[in-house]
Amino acid sequence: MKKWKWARAGTVAVTSSVLLTLAGCGGNESSSPETTEASAEETQTLTLAHIHNDASPVYQSLEDFADKVEEKTDGSVQVDIYAEGVLGGETKVMELVQNGVIDFAKVNGGVVESFDQQFSVFSLPYIFSSNEQFRSFMETDTIDNMYNDLSEAQLRGITYYDAGARSFYTRNTKIESPEDLQGMKIRTMTNVTSIETMEMLGASPTPLSATEVYTSLQQGVIDGAESSPIALTDANHGEVAKQFSFDEHTRIPDFLIMSDNTWQELSEEEQAAVQEAGAETTETHNERWDEMIEESMQQAEEEMGVEFSYPDQEPFREKVEPLIEERRSENPDVDKVISEIEAMEE
């Protein structure tokens, strides 16, 4: 199996030619003249794009996914991986999946919101009361139904990977209350819900691709960002951001999304293999994630000089409560999902 692990340097020059090649073959690798007709019928190569480098836990999870798909299909399906954003940011690769240029993309849940409003639930603040509640919800029939509903956008959800609770980290300002965010330029994802959350907390939201955060912090284009502590180490943000405040406003998972057209072209056995590979790698990913949170915090504190703080979360919750009620009243599907999450606390 070929797995492409492009370095960031020089990727701009090759991206256009890669996309032209993929578009020309509909996201699947064409057989060479030397390939026999039998082998061509037996093997199909699918493409998967993501933005992470090999320091990220999801990077390894996607490598595992590719290996498991090949193993479970006895080699009839192989997955080539384009890492480190070589095919573009997450919104871009989702569009490529939707258009059938590539077959899979790993994207943040905030990106999926733009393709199906049900997924805006994950961008809403303080929806989940704990990580245990979040993970329990992610194994419900409701999630399976949401995955299937993506077919209306020519997409299909395969699985999720825990990306932790998102909290604020800044160049040098400790965030102890919403008042500390007043006027601060905080990088946010390019989705409406995340932007409105920042506004309600008093920050000045600055939508940027994840790949732009490091240099934007370094150059003072933004004052801070929001993610889990792993971003401090796997993306080296701890080199330029020295304050991390655990307000834990959202728990937005990563999703592995597939082209629905590609899904329909697989046999039932191959579809089952893809789903099994997804479920198995989610389980191992979440275990690895918990370990890496602790390791990243220790590394960021000891090697990068990052200071961690734990503000009272209630003032943050109160600021954003109107946004949650607004979303519930606007969209019955969102209200239904939130009600199901709330019922899990009873």
C-alpha cells in the first residue's frame, strides 16, 4: 500500500498536479498498462486527505484505518493517505470528497456543520457535561442516523475521533473570566456557530485554517486560539502561546467522512470492512488520546513554559446560553439532538 506523507515545504507546487491526477481518475488510482485485467478488478485504491503531521494522534489512527481496510478486504480496497494539508484545508478537502475527487477526508466537526446543520450541535458551547457523556452519545443510534443523513450532501459519516474539549490559549494573557476575552483576536474555525460563540464571550473571532495558526500567533495577527492541549505540542503552538485556560467550552470531534458515491460503489462486504475499521480505530484512538493529553500537558509545561489555569466555567456558560436556545428554536433537528443529550444526564 502506498501512503503519501508530504512535508509542508513545497506542497503548494505539487497540490495542483495531484488534484488534476485525482480528478482525472475520479479519486481512484488507474491501473498501469502492465497491470493485468484480473488484478485491476481485484484492487481499488481510495484516497484520504487530512491536515495533520505525524505528531498528531489522529495521524496514526488514520494510518491504522488504512491498514485495517486493506486487511479486512483481503487487499481488494487500499487507501492512499495525503497528509499535512497537501490537498488543502479541511473545508477544501470536504468539497473534494463531496465532488468525488477524493474518497475520504478527516475533518473537524465544525466543518461538517456547513454541510448538515445537525452537526452544529457539536460546535455549540457546553452541550456535554463530561467527556464520559460525550463518548457515550457518540455510540448511539442518533449518531448513526446523522452519518446516514449526510447522503443528502453526497457524503457519508464513517466514524469519529475524540479531539478533546476546546479551551482558550493565548500568547500571554491568562483567561480567568469572559471579561478577559474582551476585544481579543481569537482564531476560530470557519463555521457560524463557533464565530457566534466567540462574539458572545466578548472576543473578536478570526476565522483561519488550522495550518495558519502558528504563524498568526507568532506574528501577532491573532492573540490566541482554542483547542485541546495537544495542539500545544503536535502543532508546536506552545512555542508561541504561553497561557492555556481550561474553560472547556466545546467538545468538537473529528469525523472521518466518505464520498457517498464511493460508498455505493463498494460491495456490502467492503462497506462492512470500512465501518469495522473505523470503529476499531476509534476505540484505539480514544485510548491513545487520553494518554497524549497528559503527555502534551507535561511537555508543554516543562519544555515550552506554558502555564495552565482552571477558571470557573459557569460565567462562560451563562454568556452563551442564549445562543443554545436560539439554535434550538431555529432548527427542530438540533433541538431533538440536544434533548437526547440532556436525557442522558437523567
